Amino acid sequence: MSKQPELILEEQLVNQLQILGYGNVVIKDEKALLSNLKKQLEKHNNIVFSDKEFDKVINILNKGSVFEKAKTLREKQHILKDNGDNLYFEFINSNPCIEEQTKIANFLSAIDDKINHCQLQIEKTTVWKKGLLQQLFC
């Protein structure tokens, strides 16, 4: 396996993301980073966070060890909105799109077909073995 410089891999990733419709974002400082995070979370969850609500989101992200943070990113989260209502949101879409689900289903079906084929071969081999044993001892 050949190794590629990190820069080449990064450029390929950026190109793939642009093909998928993603654009470049200029992040000059922490304020711009947080602003972009807020925008992306609002877009992803189809909601709007007030500044106070977004502070609660950041507080969730700042808690725990690296492992706990990784778990936090995968799970649905809950905060109380400014008006006291419950608000549930997610950082990452953990449900694959229908295209991905179809690929997964097709892959699993292909594996099932291979398993069935192997089971049939085992059954045929077992019958053949019994026949050989009968011929040997008869």
C-alpha cells in the first residue's frame, strides 16, 4: 500500500466534499468557529438557538473526558429552551440516508446468499461423506 502525503489526502477530501455540495468556510478565530457551529447545528436540526440556548449546547460539549465527549456527539441531546420547553437535538446524523441503507441492505443480502451457498455446499459434502463411508464399510 502506498502512502500519500497528508496534504494530498486533505485536498482529495475537500474535492469530494465540494462535489457533494459543501463549500469552504473561512474560520479566522474562535468566535467564527462557534458561529459556524451554531449555524450548522441549526441547519442540521431545523431549529434556531438563542444565544443562551447555544451556551447550553457549548456547555454540553465542554463536559467529560474524550470518551464521554465522543459518546455525547453520537447521542441525542436535551436542553431547556428559554421558554422552559424541552429541546432535543443531535450533533451528528447517526441515521444513514436511504441510499446508504440500500447499500447496506444489498451488502447484507449478498452475505446471506454466500452463507446459504456455503451451507448448501456443507450439506452436499456431508451427503457425499456418508456415501463414501457406506462404500468403505459395505
